Amino acid sequence: MTDNTKTMVDRIAMGVGGGLLLLSTVVIGLIEVLAGNNVPLYVGTNADGETVQAATAAGMEVVNNAPVVPPNLRALILVIGLAVLGGYAIFVVGYGAMNGVPGYESSSSTAETFE
């Protein structure tokens, strides 16, 4: 964008995408630390008595440490946030530049103004 004005699409994409990324990394990470979990995985023993770490509790005889938020849910929130930001990037590059949406001009038109 050549000017500093943000459209409603910009604000929604940055708010939702960035918010989900922060939720999945910082907020859930702080919740795990405050709950006393130093590893966001299931820690337990298998049938042979070995200590194992896994993303799910399947295959464990005894679970010694379980995360507050399951790792699969945390990863899903992260992927949704990245998908929102990726979709926004495709919109800006593709739709905005090709259709002359104000604020999304191609770089060739801005390069000519500096000559």
C-alpha cells in the first residue's frame, strides 16, 4: 500500500490472523507455564515402563503430565491463523493489484512517481 490507510479487510485479516497466532503461541504457552507444564506434550510411561512424550495419550499406560490445551488443538489454531494471513496476502497481491483497489496499486505505478 502506498498510503497508511487500512481498509476493513486489512483490519479484519490482521486482527483475526494475528490474534489466532498470538493465542496459539503466547497465550496458551503462558497458560501451560502457569499450570506447571514445562513441555506441551503428554508425558507418561508405555507398556514397557519407558518414559515417552507424545502429542496424544494413546498408547500410554500411565499419563504423568497432561497439557491444559491439547497440542492438536493448539496446532489447529496456529494453522487457521496462518491460513487467514495467507488468504489475505493472496487477496492483496492478486485481487487488489489487478482490480485497482485504492491502496493496492502495483509497484510499477509507485516506481514511476519517484523518477
